[in-house]
Amino acid sequence: MRDALRLRGVTRRFGPVTALDQVDFALAPGEIHGLLGENGAGKTTLARVAAGILQPDAGQVVIGGEPLGARGVGGARALGVAMVHQHFSLVPRFTGLENVALFDSAAWTRRGTGSPGYRERVEARAEELGLEVQLDVQVGGLGVVERQRVEILKALMGETRVLLLDEPTAVLAPQEVEGLFAVLRQVARAGAGIVLVAHKLDEVLAVADRVTVLRRGRWVLTGEAAGVSARELAEAIVGAGVDGGGGGVGGGDAGGPGTVGGGGEDAPKVGAAGAEQAPEPRPGDDVEVARLRAVTVSTGGPIPLRGVSMEVRRGEILGIAGVGGNGQRTLAAVLAGMLPPDSGEVQLPEEVGWIPLDRTEEGLVNEFTISENVALAVHGSDDYRRGPWLDWAGVAETAAALVRDMDVRADSSATQAGVLSGGNQQKVVTGREFLRSGELLVAESPTRGLDVKATVAVRARIAALARSGKRPPGVVLISSDLDEILELSDRIAVMVRGRLIPVPREDHNPTAIGELMLSARGDGDP
Amino acid sequence: MAEFGALSSSFLVAAVGLGVPLALAALGETVSERAGVINIGLEGSVIWGALGGALGALALGPYGGLAAGALAGGLAALVFAAFAVWLNTDQIITGTAVTIGSLGFTGAVFQSRFGATGLALELPTVPAWEVPVLARIPVVGPAFFDQAVTAYLAYLLVPVLGWFLFRTRRGLSLRAVGESPEAANAAGVPVVRTRMLAVVFAGLTAGLAGAHLSLVHTGTFAENMSAGKGFIAIAVVVLGRWNPKGVVAAALFFGGAEALQFALQAVDADLPYPLFLALPYVLSLAALAGWFGRSRAPEGLASAWPRG
Amino acid sequence: MSTRTRALTPALTAAAALLATLAVAAALLALGGYPPGDAFAALFRGAFGTWDRFVSFTLVRATPLLLTGLAVALAFKARVWNIGAEGQLHAGALAAVAVAVALPGAPGFLVIPATLLAAAAAGALWASAPAAMKTGMGVGEVITTLLMNFVALFMAQFLVQGPLRESRGVFNQTDEIPPAAHLPDLVPGTRLHLGFLIGILIAIALWLYLTRTPGGFRLRAVGASPQAAEVSGRFRAQPVVWLAFLASGAIAGLAGGVQVAGVTHRMYEGLSPGWGYTAIAVALLARLNPLAVVVTAIVFGALSAGGGAMQRDAGVPEVWVRGIEALVILAVLTVDRSWQALASRGSRG
């Protein structure tokens, strides 16, 4: 049987970095093929090469027996390749129908208006796939799940031989993942080959027929999903022994002792709030550092807050779970003191550390050095002034200490933030925000987009901060990643449609929290 | 009363005549901005159009002049596009440079051809065509239907562009490029090529607008005669909300503002004319301040897009 | 890239851009039927031929370019696209003349500061309209500052033809400002006036401000990323944008005041041959570094001083200078883009 997709010796470089190094890959028609690897392992690059978005520097892409050559996205489309991007490739101000039509070469005739019956055809296809899609609303106004449905429908409108999905489950609650997988199984039954890029092993193993692992741009293994264990795969992914509990992940040339810190003795000594022997203050020594009472915000963000009450104590991590876009951003802005509420009571420390969702756009100025990025937090402080001048020497000293304490892999504090890896960027932001306030730290999806090693390291840093010294900060961890919430949090609440629902300790498990995350969906106003 | 009728009729004729070059340039720029490129160098296309029109008309007659003007404007836009789209340089700075250079080099060409003294040049002009029945409609008839061919081209462009942008697949692709080049690229739309073509199209219409200035409006060429028409056209696009119908309405409105100065001078010659010259610019600013809040530019306007 | 090469890059960029400009300009001149060698030689002689050519022409013409160049550099640093230095300069010149003429008997130490302050205030005022439209209504400043230039030009025309017209009523120009308001000479025996020194002092002050003070740091942060400035810097970007607009407008207005008080001693139509636009090339070639603006302003001052000589001695129309300015901007953009392509090839992945 002819392969739906075949890559032969594909190499793709970005400057000195080889993202794909002579990779062979085969996808059979009707199979679901999981593609695993750390961030930067080359998964997304492989998918983008197969979709014709990137040209390989060497090697060949063959689709259904026909070499793609240099025909690009259009050529791959014509051969039946479709891709669902991680950051959706939708035009926000187009309606669902327009977005589908943009992608669908058969949609619009030369005569002008959408060919008669096209809309009906789209509706029929959506129904066939069991996708509920709103066609007449601008997709920018839709929730992330609805947008993903448009993205999938768009990809599957034409004749599809190969469907590539890049991290499609990252934005979904557990129950929604199952719905997506049902669609994928149906598409595979119809004969298309599916490449599922993901980093959650259990999810991939639940749906895939075969899996392939990439590491540092090289092929590592391919095997039947039924025949490999999660542990074997994890080892293949990171390249050495794995200790599931978040302990030392060694190996690889970026590793080494001290990469990953777990307990209190590894607490970063940033700023003045140094940690001598951490006296295990958890679960909070009952000193409240922040309190919200019936806080309502209806302006300043697309998702309002409706009567949110919470308190944060010293030395505890309060996890706030929820599907993105349910008011988390608004809550973070209120907690950071950036957004005054319309009503309700807010008590906050003078300064609050905030690790924002988007580290490259909001957390850092990419063209600034690490020192200058640290200065963003301290430039107003009298400690860093000499008369009218900013004390750059003092800032550089603090930045150097941060680089050391947070284990940032950089030449020096004069290194540009933009050239750091995602994990190191996040360590800079985390250290800086802790520097800003030793009282309250708000972390918004702090490990989003990080690879396994960096994720472990950043989580460990946050955990260590919350246990540091006699006056540890309270931490509010906002994340849509349930594993992260469950791993780090002392208490958990779920954010749904602008409300905050506390989760009792006995319900601290994925199923119960997942149900809560979806519970109030679609209900109207109170 | 009859006098007022005659006055308002001649005012309208002037308003349409002055609005046409703005409409032509702005309609082209609408397409360019819908594709995500703001071309401050439009002013350069207008002045090249005026000079190209003048040189073309001397060699080939008035209609050849119009074609040459459009071509010259298109070439200036091609230079802009080569930098701002193909090399992906900053659109605003590139456009400013193209405008400065165009004003300089058109002056250089003009002086080398006609001497530095700038003796008043007399060009063959494009005559008005009267549309048989429509021109008889009182007041508006002569204003709209006794104009040069450029006016009819502008009228024609409105429905054609409306159909193209909102009813065709290529129009959909072009708008996608302007809203989100990433999404358009992922859908297989060639972003760079689309933007290049859109910019050059705007250059052609802006060049035609320039040729209208030299071959319809004045019958001569003078250095810097574009006098900011290209800039006003960009404001007109904003006021017309990136929609051909709105754009042509806004262009006529500004034509009216310019015509006002002639009408009022006819009434009282002592009125300070520089203030009336400033009027269209002041009105542009006022209209931008008043209207902009309710309109939205394409999201990818002035966005960078690297090749490859 | 090593620290050393990174420090050298701006200078290399400028040099490469100038070389590219020379090559293209030479080709275009040859195409236009002018021997490029003769034209460049005449241009060079006109700008640097004698001490007096250099000081009384090149440096005198560099002065308004220095000030407007600093105005543009400051605004662009905050990513405020102020294309309106030309209009702000005119507003400043008008205000300077109005104030100086209104204080006929006052001594120099009073009237000169008053004149220059009025110029700066008028420039800031002229910039405040686009600033309000950008911050209050979200109207892009590119178009508004451009349109304000035309309004300023016509307003100047109106004033010198009417309310401020000279008392003998011959030409469309204002009365001469009183001698006490004239800026003193900087180099005896030349026409170079105090304005050049003012420009250099402002360049140094701006450089210190941008690199050494919290306020300048905030301005750079807003220019680099307004979102990061607000979220991570915890300060509102809007006041910084206002500051950049007003300071930029004030410096451009000062350019007009300095020109009137130091050179023309009166206001007339066509005071500026487009310094406010040339300033963009000056600032870009300097990579927005205030100290480098001093050098690039002199380069463009030389171009302007040599342009007349080029017309006289080589028969090349002076308008060519405008074209060459545009070539410089395009060359800087191109060379810059090439560096970036090289650098990103080194770091992307």
C-alpha cells in the first residue's frame, strides 16, 4: 500500500541550528501517527515541511506517491495535505464561512459570489464530521474550542489525504480532548493519514496507532503505540533516564547537576529575601497576603469577573484551573493591581509580581538585555538611583545575581533577552517578578510552550520560591494545564465564565476538575 | 435664486473635478491597505503621474499622456514595493523616502527637460465628455456627467473594486493577506506577490490621479504640484473605512472643500486664500478625529512579512 | 555577534549606506547626462573647500538639521512616527518672530531666551494635536503629522501675507527682528551662530537622558514594546508617548526659532527647504543615536551647502539633493535589513 506521506532524508536548517537532520518518516493511509518530542525537537518543523510551508534544505517530501518538490503550500494543498496549526491560522475578522472558503480552493468561482450551494456543502461536511461550527460569526469573537472546530473543518473541506495537527489538545479540557479524538478516528476511518503532534504521552497513546519520537532534529524511534510504554517513550524523548516525580532530569548537553531543583535547599537567593534554612512553612502560616471579596469587573477585558472572592496566604500556591479565556487574564490584572474593579473589595501588597501569559510580548522586551529587562522592575526604586541617574552598575549586579540564582543559561546579564531559549526567558521573568515582590506572585501559565526539561525547571523554581525562607510569597498559579495545577498547588479553584469555584481537597483529580471546568459552559447570565 | 443655482452648479462641477484625483488615488490605496500595505509614497506616485502625464502628452497626445502618467505612478510604487514588501523594510519610513525622492527627482527631470526657470508649460488637455442623457439632469448632471474620462474611470472603479474585494476569491485572499498574513500564507495565498500587485495597482491609479492634475485640471506641470494630494488620499481611505463606496464619497467631500475656496474667492476676492488652501487639510484632520473611532483598519496594516 | 562587532555595526551601517548612495547617485547622474565626478567634486568643494565654506555654509545649514534630526530621533526612539517636524519648525519660527518683534527694546539676555522658549512651546503645541488624536482616539500619527505640516505651511503663508506682513509692505515677509534678538556668532568672522552649540548641547542631554535616566529608559521601553512596558514595567505608556510627542515637537520648534534668530532674522514663505523631512534621513542614518545625529546632520548640511555649488559649477539642478536624501534613507533601510538577515540567520531556530 502506498504511503499517504513519506519524508526521505529531510534536513531543514535555521541558520546554524539544524531543526531536522536527515529525518525519514512514513504515514500510512488511515493511521493516526503520534509525533512526540521536546520543544525544539523538530516536530512542528516536520509538520510544516510536510505541509509545504517550509522548504527542506535536503531530502524529499512525497505525498501519495508524488514528490512535492518546491510547490509550497498550494502544491501540498492540491495533493491533499491539510494542517491544523497550534496557533490557529484563522483570520480573526473573517466569519467561519469566509475562513473555510479562504482555504478551500473549490469554494469560490470565477463568476464572483460564493458559488451557489457552497454554504450548504460546508454545513453538510460539518455535520458529517460531527463538528458544531458557527459559520456567520467572526471567528475572533469565538472561544478557543469553537475556533479549533473552524480550523479543523477548514482543513477537512477538500479531499484530505494527510491531516497534520500541531498540539491540538493544548487548548482543550480533558473531556473536549475525547471529542476531538472521535473526529480524528472518523477521519482516519475514511482513509486519511493523520499526524498528531503532541507532548502529552498518555493522550497520544490513547488515540495513536503508531508513534514516532524526534530528539534534537533526529529520528529516534517509531513503533506501535500498543507496544511501547509511556516510560520508554519518555526516555526516548529526553534521551536519558527519567524520574517521573520531577526530580533530576539529566543527560543531553543542556543538562547537568543543578538543572532541576526540587526542594527548599535549592531555593533561589534573589534579592534581599534570601533563604536560609527553609522551615517548611506550608501550607501557609496563615498570614494573608492578598484578599478579594466579591470583585466584579465588566470593563477592561473581553471576559468579565463576576463576584470573585479569594485569599492568598504566605507560602502557599493557589492553583486556578480553567480553559483559557474564562476571565483568568482579567483576574491576573486585578491581582497585579493593574485593573481596578468595578465593585468589590481588594487588598493587595504594595507590589505584586506578575509572570504574564505572553513572555515574549509582555514579560520581556526582546531587544533589551537581561539587565535592562530586570530594570523594568527596579528602575523606579530609590535603591537603583544615583541622583537623577539610573544606577546601571547596581542593576547589572542584581541581574547577574538573578542569572546565577535562577540558573539562567546566558553568557552574561548583558545578553539580549530575545536570544535566550523559552525556558531561560521564563526564568528571567520569574526571578525578576520575585524581585519585585516577596509578598505575592501571580504566574499565568508559566510553562506554556516550554519543553519537558524547562517545564520541570521552571515549576521547581516556582515551588521553591513559595517555600523560601521565613517570609515566602503567596503564589497564584493560573494555568489551563491540569497536571501543572495538580503538581504544584496547595489549594485549587476553577475559573469558569468569570466565576471562581473552589475545589475541595478530595476532588483534586483530573476528572473532577475537568468536569468543573466544563460545568457552567453555555449557561446564561446569573 | 437662478444665480445661486448657477453658482452651486459650477461649485459642484469644480468639486467633482477636484475630487476625482483624490478618488482615483484613494481607491487604489484602498486595495493596497486591504492587502496590509500603507503607502505614504502614494504622494510620489501622484507627482510622477503628473510629470509622466505631461511628458507623455507632449509625445503621444492627451490620452497617451494619461497612460504614461499611470505607468509612471506604477513604477514609483514598484520602487516602494521592492523595498517595503520584497525587502520587508518599514513601510512608513520607506514611503516617506519614496515621496521625498519623487519630489526631488521629478524636479530634476523637469528642470533638465524644460530648464530651471520653469517657464509655464502648455500641455494638450483631456477634453470633457458629455454623457448624452445624464448630463441634462439639472445641477448634478453637468457636475458628474460632463467630465474627463478619468472621472468615469473613477466611477467605474467603485463597483468593480467592491465586487473584486468582497465577491471574488482573489479579493477574499487579498483581504486575508491584509488581515492576517500568517493565516493567508498558511492557506496558500502568496503574501508577497499579492502585496506587490496591490501596491502597484495603487501606484497606477495614483499616477492616473497625477496625470489628471496636469492634463485635466491645469494643463501644465509645476514642481511639487501634487501638493499633498497623495497624503489626503490616504486620509480619505481611512474616512471611507476601506470601502470603495465610502472612499469615493469621502473623496468628493474633500473635492468640495477644495472647490469652496474658488467659490468663495469668486464672491470676495479679498478673502485670505492660504486659509482656504489649508481647509482640506484641516477638514481631513477634523474628520479623522471625529470618525476614526468608529472604523477599523485591516489588522495586518503596516505589518512586516519576510519572504521565504 | 561579539560585543565588539555589535558596537561597530551602526557605524558600518552608516558607512555602507553612504557608499551605496554614492554609487547609485553616480549612476543616476551619469544617466541624466552629468559627469558624476565633476558633480561630486563641486559638491565637495562647496561644502568643505575652505574654512569659511565649512563653517559658514555646511555647519550653518547643519544646525536646523541637527535640531530637527534630534526631534525625529527622539520620537522614533519611542516609536512615535513624527513626520511633522516640518510643520513644528514653521510653528516655532512664527512664534519666535512674533515674540521677538513684540519686544523691541528688551536686552538680548531676555529676548533671546524668550524667543527660543516661544519657538519650543509653539512646536510642542503643534505636536500636541497629533498626540491627542493618537492617544485619545487611536488615529495614527503618520497621517496627522503630515497633514499638520500643510496646515502650518499655509498658516505661515497667511501670516506673512497678512497679520505679520512687514510694515513697509513690499514683500511677503515679516519685519526684521530687533538686533538684540539675533543669536551671537559662535566663531568670529563666520556666520556660525549660537544655535549650533545649542544643538550639540541638546544632543548630549538627550543621549544622557536616554541612556542614563529612568525616564529615558521608560521611553526606550515604550518604543521597544508598549505591552511589555505596561505589564512588566508597570507604567502607563500613554504619558511617555505624550512626552515624546511634546519634546520632539519642542525641539523641532526650536529649530525654527534658531533659524530665525540666528540666520534669516525674519520669517517668509519657504523658510525651510524641507528640513523636517530631511531630518528623517539624518536621524535614521544616525541609528537614532543623538550623538551620532551631530555627525549625520553635518553630512546633510554639507550636501545642502554643496548642492548650490553643484548647480553653479557642474550644472546639476539643486533638487538632486532631495533625491540623494531619499537614496540615503533607502540605503540605510536596505543595509539594515541585510544585517538583520545575517544576524537572524545566526540566532533563529
